[in-house]
Amino acid sequence: MRKESILFTAAAGFEAACRVGLLPEEHRSARLHGHGYLADVRCALPEGWASFPGAEVETLRTRLGEVLAPLDYNELNREIAQPTDENIARWVRSRLNVPGIDNVGVQSTPHAGVDLDQSEHAHIWRRYRFESAHRLPNVGVGHKCGRMHGHGFEAIVHADMDLDQLEIGIDYDHMDALWSPLHEQLDHVCLNDLPGLENPTSELVSSWIWQRLKPQLPQLSWVTVYETATSGAHFDGVHYRIWKEFTLDSAVQLKRAPSGDRRRRLHGHTFLLRLHVHAPLDQLMGWTIDYGDVKELFAPVFERLDHRPLTELPGVDDNDTLSLARWIRSEVAPELPQLDRVDLYETRGCGVVVSWGELAPALPV
């Protein structure tokens, strides 16, 4: 097996009001308004950082909550002069006394946010939706995707603003203006009718969007396309990646927790599992691998995890997210060699990312 990278993740919300004074006076965000924010962090924590192996996620979540407490039900301008999403992320990062911070994210709405990476680059993102029909003309006889059907697609446009500590990067309204003509082409149409989308897989839709946005938005870093709520593709101008999500309703118990700790008792989670695949594009099929194939290959492992007591799972070290993600990798990778990352979350945004290839782009929590 290739060397693995481990990032523990945590997320927490806060409610706050703000105004962005750098914007023109007539801009709506220059007025006092409010959001239900979500902040998240990914960290490469050293061994022994938490009180016991398996306590990393909850400890990180607690630390993040403590940092965010002064912002909750407050006017952000009292703490941050220009409370844009990227400046809030910088504020959080500067106060989160945790080793190995890889990424700090802030979402002001479910449709917009920023991810601040290790290099202090702010990847602004904006989510768009379009309702479209399509069929995949090159699949085998009987494949359901060969029939005309439709999706509520979502596209997320990510732009690396490389702000160099500037107080504000790109206005979301500017991204909206760039997206608007693409929305007119993609929404309420049959994608197969569009030049360049005769075979409209998620991968090819993401590269189609990239080709049209990149000349107008040089900062474009990648395009994410959700075909369904549980599957999608990334394109960064060179590489294609896909992911497939599953939920697991499982009973767990952390045997390394100290006596009297509630996590030592039998309890449970609805886990969110995300399997990431990195592979060359099949030029005929227009995909890296069929989502259906990922689901089929994972099915035997899914049956061993879902609606099961994972305390009885043979070969797993413990029931914390890292132990379980490693076990999933060991079971799935031999059957799906293109797999190079496993995300496992016990609650929203709180869990672990285990990767052994090039780390895939961050998805909004």
C-alpha cells in the first residue's frame, strides 16, 4: 500500500451579523445583515495529541467551538474589520492553536464559502444548480443511463484568489455574472443537444464548464459537478476525479476510551462515507469509472457495515473513524484499485480523511 495521509476534521456553526464596508454603499452586503455560518478545519494531528487514540475528532471539534464562541450571536465587525468569508477563515486559523492545520473553511450560506489552504490561498466557491435531461450514448445495452432521464445537477465553481492578505477577493456577484450565460445553456435542456456534450457524463460536464469559464476567470482552480446528491466529479484542467457517497447506520464503541467515558459505552452514528477515485478518462465512455461499478464493488463491504454492531467487525482495531476508514480501505482497495481516498464522518464535517494519492479537492461540508 502507498503511504497514507491522515487529516482529522471538525465543523461547527455560529450565528452572526456583519457588514462588509469595502463594498460599494449600494451593495446589499455593505448593509448590516446576518448568516448562519459553518466553519470547518482539517488537521494532520500528531500521534498522542488527544487524550486517547480515537478522541481526536471530538477534541478538535471542542477546540473549534471554543474559538468560534466569541463570534456566535455577535456583530462580526467588532472582531474582524472586514468580515468576508476569507477574512473570517484567517481569523479562525490564527486563533486555532492546533498542530498541522491543512485547511480552514467558512461558509456564509450553503451556496457560497471559502477554503483557506496551507499556502494561505483562499479558494472561493459558489454553488449553482441546473435542471437537465441527458443520456449516455456509449453505455451497454440495458444500462439505465442509456435511457433518457434527468437530474437536478449542481456545479461548484472554485477560484484560487491567492489574495496575498488582501482584505477582499472576488465578489460572489461577479461569479454569478460569469455563470449566468452558462446557466442559460445548461438549465431546462437536454445536455446531449449541446455542442461538446454529446456524451454528457459528470466528468465531461465538469470539463465543459471549465473550458468556458477559465478564459474569463483565470483564478479558476477546479469545477465540481454533482450528478446526484451522492455522486459527482471534479476537473482541475488536467485531472478527473469522482466520488461516491454512502450512509452507514452503525453501532460503535471506543474500547480505548478511559473507564467512565461515555464513548466507551455502546452508541451509534449515521456515518457519511465518501469513496474517491482518481483514474484516467476512458475516451469512449467519457468517465473514469462508472458510479454503478463503484457501488457494486463496495456492496459486500457495505453489507458488513450498515445496520451492524461494528464492535463485532473482524479485523478492525477500534470503532473510531480512523480505524474504520483504514479498515474500509483495506477491504475495498483490492477490488477498486483506482480508490485513493476515504472520507468518513461520524457527524457533519467531523471525522477523518485518509488518502494515499494526490489529495482531492475539498468539498463543502
